[in-house]
Amino acid sequence: MDTKNNARFARGSGCYTCRICKHLTRSTGGDEAGCLLCGLCFDICGLENQASDHGDPDGKLAAEISTLKALVDARAAKKEAKS
Ligand SMILES: [Zn+2]
């Protein structure tokens, strides 16, 4: 368990599993808990929406999305290694 991350979690909020990556997470007080997404997946969805609504001519959003997806994959791999 990464205790550094826990500091961001809102006190007393329930745990839930991210709908996309299945990461067990907790509300950090942002909007991501309302959609049952972890912070990373929530950010990815936001960027994907932005790209589909406004386009991504210079590929900046796509680059950011793949960076975030790599973080999700790395986190899943770390969890896999532990179990
Ligand atoms: Zn997630």
C-alpha cells in the first residue's frame, strides 16, 4: 500500500473498484467517484472526450492519454507482481 497516496483520500469516503482498470480506490473529493473511476481513468476519459469533441490536431491529447494509460498499466503490473 502506497501511504503517500492515501493522504489525498477524503476521510470517511468509501472504497470502490474502478470500472475500467479494476483498481481499488477511494474518493479523493473530485468528480471521479461519481463515475466509479480511479483518478487516472477519470483523467483519461476527460482527455478522450476532449479529443472527440474538439479534435486533437497536434496529437497532444493522444500523447497525454498514452502517458496516463502507461501509468495505469504500470500500476496493474506492480499489483500483479505483489500477488
Ligand atoms: Zn481506473
